Amino acid sequence: MKSKTHEFSNKERLFSFNYVNTGNIKESAIKAGYTSMPEKAGLKLLAKKEVSEEIDRLYAEKKKNLAYRTCIGYERLAFGSIVDAVKLLISNEIDDSKLEKMDLFNISEIKVVKGGGMEIKFFDRLRALEKLEQSSLIQVNEAVPFYKALEEGTKVFRQGDENNS
């Protein structure tokens, strides 16, 4: 016999989604459309096994997406281009339409220096690489065999050089 799956109402879905994003029972219930005693309605929803499981699923999905977005951000910091920042630095005038199209993600600070000119500071690329290495989304161990093979290859060449001397 098949177990019956819970059919979520729109209000239950909205409550679950809003609760994951706000953590506030009353606010989530109001946003989901529970206008009469919203806090009580929210507590009842949290007590439902299916709603609680949906909230857990949404939390896990949000955490996974955040980890992915964080990794993408560190990749942009570590490997991103500075061409647009240099264009900004050396140009005499840049209108708003050109500025909006520039990729300035790697910039941490811009200062206008007395007497004219501009100072641009970038985020630390090495730190971004370290963060990428620490993340579970990058497998540094996969590169180790390659480096070991290089090391072994250089040993062979060194031994050959010593034997020929």
C-alpha cells in the first residue's frame, strides 16, 4: 500500500518559504496570508510534520546554494580580470552607462586622491585561493598525483645528470 503524500496548500508553502528566509513565525504567517492570530497559525504549522520537513528541506537547499555562490564569488576574486578597473583608473571621464557595464567585483576600495587621481585597492587573490582550497567544492587532493609525478620525473633527470658526470 502506498503512503499518501501531503499536498501542501499555497499558504503552507508560503509560510515555509518565508520562515526559512526570516526565521520569524508571526511575520512568515502574515506573509503567507494568515491574518487572524498569525503567530498561533504559524506555531500550528511548525507542529505539522510535513511542514517541518519542508522547512528542513528548504534550509538544506538554501545552505547548498549559498555554499555554491560563495565558491563562485571566491573564484571571481581569485581569477577575475582587472581590465575594467585599470580602464577606470586611467580614463579621464567615464559616464554612468559605461560604469554600469564594468566588472568591478575585485575592487575592495576606491579613493579619490587630493590633487586628482584615484587609488584602487583589490581584494586579496591569495586569500580567495586559500578559501577556495578550504571549501569542500574544490578537490585539491586530485592535483597531488600530478605533482608527485612531476617530482618523480625531476628525480629521474637528476639521477641521469649525476650518472653522466
